[in-house]
Amino acid sequence: MSNVILKMMRIFKLLCAVLVLGVAVALTSCESAAPVSSIITVENGQFMRDGKPYYFVGTNFWYGAILGSEGEGGNRERLCKELDFMKANGIDNLRVLIGGEGENGLLGKIEPNLQPKPGEYNDEVLAGLDYLLMELGKRRMTAVLYFNNAWEWSGGYTQYVAWANNTPVLVPRVDGWFSYNTFAGEFVRNERAKELFYNHVRYIVTRTNRYTGVKYIDDPAIFSWQISNEPRAFSSKEQDNKEAFAEWLATSAKLIRELDPNHMISTGSEGYYGCEWDMDLCEKIHAIEEISYINCHVWPYNWKWLRGDHMKEDLQKSCENTEEYINMHLELANKINKPLVVEEFGMPRDDMDFRKRSGVECRDAYYKFVFAMIEKDAAAGGKFAGCNFWSWGGYAVTNVEDHEYWAKGDDYTGDPAQEQQGLNSIFVEDDSTMEIIRSTNCRLGNIE
């Protein structure tokens, strides 16, 4: 064999070796750029993600499943655009409503509903939930999925009671808050209403995602199952209601754990306020073995710490009360060795002006205050693990000059149908607020 041929064969072998090595390097780079996520867990009072402590600034995105639908209210292009923007700013933990219950057309109620009648499901909304989880998984984002709601804007408590008793559902702005609270308070004592709820839990938790083929119980895109949005006993006097309330949460948590051995479970509670101003009850529901972490919500305006026409004057008091309220729950977190998430807090736009580009000076100062508490705990390895601000408005187009409340056909904002649109929403145009969120998540290590 000639020297020329031998030389050519050596060159060919060398080229093949280089090509194989290049493919191997490329595969390794690809894998390292997009590692497979693991389900987030709790270890020794801390959230652990891929073997590391996890602290976060997330948001509330209650309409995510509706936006993921191809039916009424759906807009998958907007959904993906929203998720990309959130991810770029380190917002990777979203609190999402699984779906509403009951009929359409009620005052102050979102549409479309997932469960128009007991056990009857709107498959377009279910597809939206599947699609949302698929898109979250692509971006290494997660969702807290809540099943129920103590408030009327998605059906929830009163819809289950109405179904169980075969009576009309009550609407607070029509029937009054006293009547609503009494009606809602029956939920935790009504065995039929609770059984309808448990059936819903069974149906959702045991689902398999139609787009990914992944069972919900195995999906890393689910951060935790949440029993309800702001569950309450709705009675500070009747001890029986408190006991029934705690028992319902315990039964729900046990049911979810039986169905799903993998994911965390949470209450969705406001904490002290949502437990009828009873810290013992707050401890009782969060000490339930299957409950993975502590929730509390903080609402300076709703709780009268801050007046809409004196926001700047009342801001300092609001911050002081917020710190005291969070610290109450941090004490509990340390006592029972579970993380704390302030999963709802908000601040209206300055002077209660709901238009985009209106001032947000008070909001920015308040957000900085809350985020600083998380950063301090993160630096010390503490229990204040994260927060979800209320709420994400993103790219929504609002019509507040024409009408303040949501109307059919409007874009979804972070403000549900019973609230003025723009009241607490964060839009992409809110540059100063977004910079605070982005820089905080950067320091927490959540921007890749």
C-alpha cells in the first residue's frame, strides 16, 4: 500500500475521531444547558431544588390554565410570551387556579369555568391546564395548583354548597356579605359538598398530561398541590366550624398524599387572618403531617392598614405591620420546622389610579421591603423561603377608561372579575417594579 494511501487513511480516521468528539461535546453542552428538573421537596425546613436550597420571588397567575386553552378565553401565543418574560426576570414559581366551578354570567365571576356541573368538565380548559404545565416544564418553571376557593370569583365553597343543597349560589354584591359568609361557612360542615370536592381532587390529581404523556403525580412542573385559595372557617364564634375546618383540610391533605406520594401539599391559608384571628388554629392546620409548608397572605389596603387617599402617609405603618405579621408566621415556621411562603401580597397603584403607566412609588417601596426580608433569610439559611406577589397582568390590554371591572371579552389581568382591573396587577410596562423583581431574583440565583 502506498504511503499516500496510508496517509489519507490516517487523516480520515483523525477526522472521524474529531467528529465523534464534537458530537459528544455538543450533547454534553446541550444537556448541561437544559438539565432535567427534579420535583421540588422540603428537607429540614428548606425547599430543595436539584439538591440546592431554593428561595424565590414568584407571582400569582390564576388565569394560566384558561390562557392555555384553545377555546373561550384562550390565547396560547400570549401565554408563551408571558412565560418567556417572567422566566427572563427570574419569576419561575406561579400560583395558578386549576379551574372555576358553576355557571357563567354571575356578577364578579370569572369565565369560562372548568366544572360547570359536578363531575362535568370543560375539556378545553383541561387542555389549557395540560398545555400550561407542558410550557412551564420547558422553561424549568413550576406551578402551585389550587383546587378550591373560599371566595365567589371562581365558584368554590358556595358553589359546592349550592350543588349539595340544590339551591342557587349566593353572590356577595347581590346578596350581601353577611349572607355570603353564612352560606360559605356551611361548606366545611356539609358532607355532600365536601364529597363533591374530594371527587374533583381525585379527578385532577390522577390525570395524565395529553401533550407530554407525563402523569401529574410525576410532573416536576407542579410545585405543590394547594387545597384552596384562602380557606376559612367563616366563623370566629362557633368552635364546631373551626374543628370542621381543620378536619376538612386534614382529610383533603391525606387524600392528596394517598393519590400523589411525590409532590408537596399546601393549605393556601392567609395565616392568622384566615384562621379567624386564631394562631392556635393556624398552627394546627399547618402542623398537619401531609402539609409541607406554611402559607400566609398580607393585604395592607384590604386590611385597613393603608388608606387609598393617604397611601404615602400610611406606607411606613403598612411596612411595620407587614413585618410583624410575617414574623408571627416565621416563629411558627421555626417551631414546626417548615418553610414559609407569603403567597399573596399586593399594593394598589398610587392614588388608586388603575391606568397603566400611573405611579407605583408606594408599590415599589413596599415590594422592596418584603423582598429584603426574603433576601435576609436566604443569606442566613432561614425559613422565609419565598413570596408570590399579587398579581401578574403582563401583556394584558385594559379598558379601565371605559369600564373598571372585567367584562366578557376583556383580556385577563391579575385582578379577578370582582376587582377593578389594574388594581394590583403588574404589567410589563411597570419598568421600575420589574427592575426590583428582576434584581432580587438575580441575587437569589433564579436568573440563568
